[in-house]
Amino acid sequence: MGGGLRGAVEEAVEEFNRHHGAEASARVVEWLEDGFRVEFTGSFCLACGFYDYFDDLALMVRERGYEVEVAGVEEFEGGALVEYRLAGEGVSRARPQRLVLIFDWQRGER
């Protein structure tokens, strides 16, 4: 592996794009002192959960030895800019700003 956090993230982004490239792609757009920002774009499988893509990348980085968490999400048309920080005190988990409800409507007998 090599390359510290940066190398781990670059490898994880490559793996992410191999696995999700049909519906989503990721690219690092900024390196921070204690984290990084990734731009996600694509059509996304909304049944899978929009925010699940962000967690998938964090898991891939964790598998390479660095505990990171989603610290912020800025959604835009066709994607999102996601900030990841090394896990530790003072890192609060970003929460989705949208809630999608699916109702199972049944007519007739109960």
C-alpha cells in the first residue's frame, strides 16, 4: 500500500469507482490537515440509499487502516461534496437532510 492516509484514500477511491462506476463515481477534490473532501457524481441507485455511497467509501478507507467518518455533506444537482475526517473526538456524524418515506398501500380487507 504505502502513502499513508493519502495512499489509502486513493486506493479506496479506485476500488469504489470499480464497484460503483455504473451509478456513481468519486474523486478527491481537496486534502485537509485531518481529512479530505470527495466529490460524488452519477445517477445513483436511490433504492440503495444516497448516503450509503459515502459510508461505502469510508469503509473502504477503514479497510486500509484509517478510521474516517463523514463530517459534512453538501448536496448538489447530480451529486454531493462529502467531507471526511479522521475519527476521534469532536467528529460529529453528518445526517441526511432528506427523508424518503415509502408507504405500502393496500386496499380491501384488513
